[in-house]
Amino acid sequence: MLRSNLRDTDPGKLWQYYIQLTEIEQAFKELKHDLALLPIFHQREDRIEAHIFVAFLAYCLQVTLKHRLRALGPGLTPRAALEKFAALQMIDVHLPTTDGRTLILSRYTEPERDQQLLLQQLHLKLPEKPPPRITADLMMSQAA
């Protein structure tokens, strides 16, 4: 039984709102779990609004992913897809040079066959690997 103070609203519509609210609450609960978020206690109103905005964007992305996955096959959930993609990582490899500078190569792990298939089905591409960067050593730049 669902009780409401909205007397002029169609009961079917109220039930639909309630179901939608429970789905949103469940999505936020799953997002907080998936992202390993701890409770955050904001002191300022602008930070509270920003937190809600970011949470809403995360929810929108999850719903979008859910709808895109639905076409690929039943049972493929956003959580399962994110777990599958969690193995993909991008790292910066720092290689010292003989002249005291550092060569930085940004690289990501090569996707496995099932990850590559999921990327193709979702029409997603991994970002281009950026060209190598060379940085001067901090000690050398401070001495100069």
C-alpha cells in the first residue's frame, strides 16, 4: 500500500513515480558501491549542489549504459560491463634518459578478446595513445 498527500493525482501515476524513485535510489546505492565512495559531509551549499550534480551525471551515464547494453543481450548489466572494463588501465611509464631528463610514455593495457568485442558492440574506442613527452629533471631546472 502506498500512501500520499497528493489527492488529485492518479494513483497509477503515483505508483509509477514511486517505482521510479526506488530505481533511482537503487542506482545511487550501486554507484556508491561501484565507485567505492564513502559518505561525504559538505559544509557549503554550493558543494552540496555540485555533489548532487555529479551524482546525477553518474546516474545518467549508468542509465545510458543500461539501455545500450539491453540491445546486446539480456543479463548484461552496467555493473558487469564496468567490471569487465576495470581490467583496462592507462599508465604513464617514466624512463630516465642519460642526460637527466625523463621520457614519459602513456600506455594502456591491450583489451582482451571479450573486452574488445564489448567495445565494438558499444561503438566505443579507447583513446589514442599520446606521443611520448620529455620532461627536464626538477633538480636540473632548479640549478639553472
